[in-house]
Amino acid sequence: MRTGIFAGLAAAAATGGVLIGFGSARGAPWKLINSDALIALGNEARFHDGFDATVTTVGLVVHLLSVVLWGLLFAIVTWRLRGWWLALAGLLFAGVVYVIDIVLLPSRIAPGFASVLSTTELAVVFLTLGLSLAAAVAITRDQSAVSGSANGFGDPSH
């Protein structure tokens, strides 16, 4: 479980940075993070381009929780993978998450940034998600191997 949480936190930071970067390029650094608050605050979240204590905090929490959940799932489904297979799994997982988040979910609960970003920018966000999940899982598993502990899924005590 620790592996998935760590992976999700790392991926949330990486994808959050990408979203803030794309927002900054539009002159509104917080717009895309704020749009993640759509699920909790409704359409009001779409109208806040700058930092707003409530909207931005809710957007950050929604983003963090959703990516940590994806991180937990990724760690579970890739628990036996290492090396290039893990990286490939990260890319495939990113594609699956894209389909779920952007294609299958109704717009009311889909990530709000999807309506603002171009197809290329969405690809960057989801590739960042997949590769950062894979890298974080690999780092966590390497640390576990060095310390002699299990990765969190093979050992019920974690």
C-alpha cells in the first residue's frame, strides 16, 4: 500500500506541475487546478483563473486524491513488474486512465482541465502520469529491496 500511496503522491506532484505550467502559459497558473474542483463545487470552479482559497484548495485535494487512487491501483496491477516492463505498463496505464477520465466519465465528474487543454497537452498530462507512477513504483521497490522489506503488497504487515 505504501508503494501505491507514494506513487500517487509523486504523480500528483508531477501532473500538478504540468497543469500549473500549462495554466501559466495561458496567463492563469491556477485555472487548470481550479477546474479539478468541478466535481465538488460545480461550474463555479471553471470561473476562477487565479488563486482562490476555497476553489484552489478543493481542486488540489481532488487532484491529489484521484491520482493517489490511480497510484494505488497501478501498484496493485504491476506488483510483479520491473524495469522496462514497468515503464511500458505506466504508458499503457496512462492510456487506460485517459479513456476512463476523458472518454467514459460524464463531464460532471471528469477532470475539468480536459475541456481547456489541447489533445497534445492532454497527452503530456497523461504521459506524465504514467511515467511518474512507474518511476515512483520503481524507486519504492528499489528502496524496499535495499532495506530488505517487501513492497507493501506481498507482505500483509504493510
